[in-house]
Amino acid sequence: MAEPSYLETAQGRRIAYHLTPGEGPCVVFLGGLKSDMEGTKAVHLEDWAIAKGRAFLRLDYSGHGQSSGSFEEGCIGDWHVDTLAAVDALTEGPIVPVGSSMGGWQALLLARARPERLAGMVTIAAAPDFTEEGWWAGFDATQKAQLEAQGRVELPSDYMEPYVVTKRMIEDGRAHLVLRDPLELPFAVRMLQGTADTAVSVATATRLLEHASSPDMQLLLVKDADHRFSDGPCLGLIEQAVEDILRA
């Protein structure tokens, strides 16, 4: 495994990344919550980019992977700032973010902050607003009281150790919601979603599809695919979606 490069941000965070030179638009992979840039989808897309001569960037948000910081101290806004810092410092011209799960939310925030930079977008089980619509909405009275009194609560995960949800994560998430106000995506968008996903529902995908404004937005549902969306056929569908956007 090659050693990453590092970007020092204005906030004092050290962001690990791998940048592959090539033809633009640069494809930018944005990973999910508590995942890292060594995941199957990120590395597969990098291999695809190298084979195609395409520019490609993958990175670890602060508190993730090889970047500095603690996950429990982070929040959606921090990782949005990390994403902006990496995109602004490491890429030029048009970009195509590929956002997986929480990275889908990050891609939408990126589109809101840098609409002039995006040539298109691909999402994989996008999870916009999950801190509010998923976590907070699902908390019972005891969990809400614990969050207020102790500043944190633990939630089980189907994919890794329990999530530690902090009061800061919930409050910051409310400042970055994208499904409450108009969401303009003035470019082509391809959304991929598995029907067997237990972390992000098909209803979430259809809500995003219905809410956003885009001249060319398509949702592909894959029967029996789970949240990882990382087997051979699913990886092929991700490649196809990226290539479709690059042709648009």
C-alpha cells in the first residue's frame, strides 16, 4: 500500500490523500462514515482511473483513516470543510464527486458550496441528513436525555463497532441539512441504491430524487444489493455511472 500524501488545512488538520494525475474532470471519491480511502470502492475506482488515464482523488476526512484527529470529536461540518480544502487545494477545473453513504451527503454539500466546479455527480446509497432523519428521529426519550446529560450516546452498527453519536454531531448536522430547502443540482446525477441496504433505505433515495432539481437525474435500484455495494457487479455499475456522467 503506497504511503499517502498529506494536506495541512487552515483548521490545523492533516488530511491524508492519494491524487492520481490524468485527464479531467477529476473524479473525487468521498467515503462514508467511519470508512476510509482504502475501502474497496475507493481503490477500485482509482484502478479504473489509472487504466482510463483519468484524474482521481481519494481522501480521508479528519478522524478517519490516516488523517489526524479523533472521529468522536468530528461532525458533518468538519468533514465538509476537509472536503472543500482538498478539492480547492488539489484539483483544478471540473470535478465529479462520487459520494458513498455519508459521502453522498458530503457530495451534496460540495455541490452547494462549489456549484461552478461540478461537472456531474454519482452517489452510492447516499445518506443526506441522516443525523436528523435517522439518528435523532430514532432516539427514544432515554437516549435523548442521555445525549443532553452526557453529550454522547452509542448506537449499534451492522458493519462495525458501535457509533458514538455526540451532541455536537447532532447539532452540527442540523446546520448542514440539504433536504429541507431547495437543492439545485444543475448537472447530471446518477444515484445507485441497493434494495437490501439496512443502513440507507430506498425511501431515502427516492426522497432525494424527488427533492433535488436536476436536468438529468437518474436512480438505479439494484435488487438484493446491500449497503456496502462492493461486489463485482456493483463495482461495475459504479464504473458505468461515472463513465455515463463523464459522457454527459
